[in-house]
Amino acid sequence: MSDLRTIIAQAIRGADRSMFNEDYGKQADAVIQTLRKAGYELLPVRPSPGLIEHVNENLPIGRLRPSELVSTLYSLILQSARRFDK
């Protein structure tokens, strides 16, 4: 996680151009965008009912090896999470 810490610190430093009246919303946006560009996604600890329903409807049907199921499920959640992040 030290790489994640460095990414966040760089994003905040890059967004903070003033000594006073900092725009923390702008800083938060910069952190989120920088994390996404680096391949990270922020997700709530508990998925919304809409996300659960969407993943359930779009998870491939059939026999998958456990590793394939986990990988497919993980990817589907990440790809869909922003739609249901409300």
C-alpha cells in the first residue's frame, strides 16, 4: 500500500496551488482521478442493492472454475460499481 500512499500524496500536492482557501473538493477529485488512472477503484464496503442485482444478472451462467468465478465476479463488480455508487 505504500505505492497507493505515494499516489494520493502526489495528487494532493498537484491540486493544492494556494496557501489559503484550499478547495478540498478539487483535491479529492484529483485523488480519485489519479487513482483511477493508476488502475485503482474506490468501492464502498457494502455493495448497493442495485449493484448486487446488476452483477447477479450479468454474471455468466455455467460452470466456472473457482479462480475464474472470482476473477469474473471481481471484474464485473469493478466495471459496474460507479453506476451504482449513490
